[in-house]
Amino acid sequence: MKKNVGNTDKLIRLIVAVVLFLLVYTEKIHNPTLEYVLLIVALVAAITSLLNYCPLYSLLKINTCKKSS
């Protein structure tokens, strides 16, 4: 797996994951189906952030990593 998630993208994904986890954990959302969907989105955001790899970016040929000179 070639890295395709840059530092800024990684930080945004982690922040989104934490916010979504907190929304579900603090029971601010009262719809169980929506809670599961948000947990899945948060989990995917966290995993792709930690791995520096996003499969969707690969399919769309997007790379937010800085080019090394």
C-alpha cells in the first residue's frame, strides 16, 4: 500500500472520527441506525488516518501526500 493521505488530511480525518465517536458516546443522537452509521464512518476515518492510506483515493487517483523532491 502506497501512502496517499497527507498530514492535513490525516488530522482532519482524526478530528472527524473523534467528534463522531463523541456524538454517539454522549448519546446526543437518538436514532440507533444513525448511531451505527456514524460509528462506521468514524471507524473508517480513524483507520484510514492511522494507515495513511485510503482505498477510495486509490480508485479516484487522489494523493494528498507531499511530493518528495
